Amino acid sequence: MARRDVRRIGRRWAANGAMVVHSDSGEFDGRGGRIFWRAWLPEERVRGVIALVHGVAEHSGRYEHVGRRLSDAGFAVYALDHIGHGRSGGRKGNVDSVDGAADNVATLLDIASRQHPGVPRFVLGHSMGSLITLYLATRGPLDVAGIAVSAPPLVIDAGNPVQRLLAPLLMRWTPNLGVLKLDSSTISRDPEVVRAYDSDPLVFRGKLPARTAAQILLSTGTVVQRLKQLTVPTLVMQGTADALANPAGADIIERDAGAQDLTVLRYPGLYHEIFNEPEQDQVLTDLLDWLNKHVDAG
């Protein structure tokens, strides 16, 4: 797959002159169109690389604080914008296909590995990004030290048999028809997070297109059916008060995954975006503890 190496490298400085972020960004020609990516890079030795996979309707820039925290711990964090999202190409809100999105994540992981060879590789996904990560990890062999998924949407409450039957028709005939509006009040208990989400020009605030909704709906069934093929070390993180991704999705992974190295962490009372909840520091500490353990194991 061809890659346009349009890279922008920069550093940001605190008021006291201390360096706080070493960043990189670029583009590649991916499945479905042009893919924009950004990275948060350690100033010292890179201990591992992480491909960070965002959720539906949002974009990679919302993970700045996650990228900083992980890069401070020695991880080179690369995050893309899916097709139809953020600064990538495509029709707004239309992810095109989960299979294509998984290919684009694999390409991003390879880009990160070429720039930082010889270190353990991880994939970190949230919500739809978790679904894409699980799809990639169960589609065939995946050369990673582990995956971490937050709020995996494996139980779609709207997915009754009639809707599943109609989903392929909607994808084909009305792919950009708006069918579902996300309630931003359910993403976090922090009102500032909700306000920032609602005012972010790169967040898609219309109704999700039929193709995106159908791809999510159909791909959940595919992933659930092949969870026995999930054999890489896996961390599952789930807020118990998540109204967007049914917490039962974590239960299904815990019950059916083929991975011998499986950790499931549940956070009582937390909403959908556990990395944006008031308890985010503890959530990120838990993530780093798991990453550190698996870097050492590698």
C-alpha cells in the first residue's frame, strides 16, 4: 500500500521552557482514501510503539492527554483518523468499512515499527476503535505484544434481527443516510469534556450514516463468532455505567476469548470514555501497568 510521507515534526514548550511534547504527523494512502495520522514521541529511549484507534464520530486529536501520558512513559504513540473522520478523507461520518479500517490500523502499526524498529508493538482501541482492534486481532495472525480495548461495543442493543437483515441493504442503497444520533451527555461525567466534544469542529455531530452503523452492527457479530481466535495478550477496560457500549461486551470477551493472558478491568460508575472521566489518572495508570508488564515480558 502506497504511503505519502507528508510528515510534520515539532516540539511544544511549557511556560518555564521545559519540553513537554515531541510530536510527529503525516499521511498515507489507505483503504478508502487519504489517512491522516499524528504521533506523540518520547524524548528518550522508545520502549514500545502503540497504534491508538479512536471511536466513531471523533478523531485522534481528542487523545492528546493519553498520548502525552504514554509517551512520557517511553511509548511512541501513533494515532490515525479513520476514513470519514477528523482530517482524513472520505464522506464525513462514513467509516466505509471495518475491514478497511483494520487494514489502515495495520499500516499505521507498520509505519510506527519502521520508525522505531525492534521494540514491542501494541494496539489500543476505544469503542468502535476497540471493535476494529478486535476485528484485526481475530482476522489472522497479528504480530503484537498485546492489545488493549476500552468500551468494546460487542452488544448492540439496537441490533434486532430485522435491523441486521436490513443492514446490508442500507449500506448498499443509502450509505450516507443519517440513522443514529449519539447523545454526548453519555460520554463523560465531566461537563467540560462534553462541552469540548460538542464544540470540536473535527467531531462529527450529525446522525451516523447508515453505512457506519451497519458496519458496526455486522462486525460485532463477526468478532463475537471468532473470539476463540483472539490469542494475543489482551486488556479489556470497561465503565460499568456506559450507556453507549453495553458493559456486557466485556463479559463476552472474558467468557469466549481464546487468550490465555486476559485481563478485564471494570470501573464502577464510569461512563463511556473512561480516559476522559474524573478518574482518568487511575485508568491511565492501570493501562500503563499492563503495558509495562508486557514490555518486560517481551
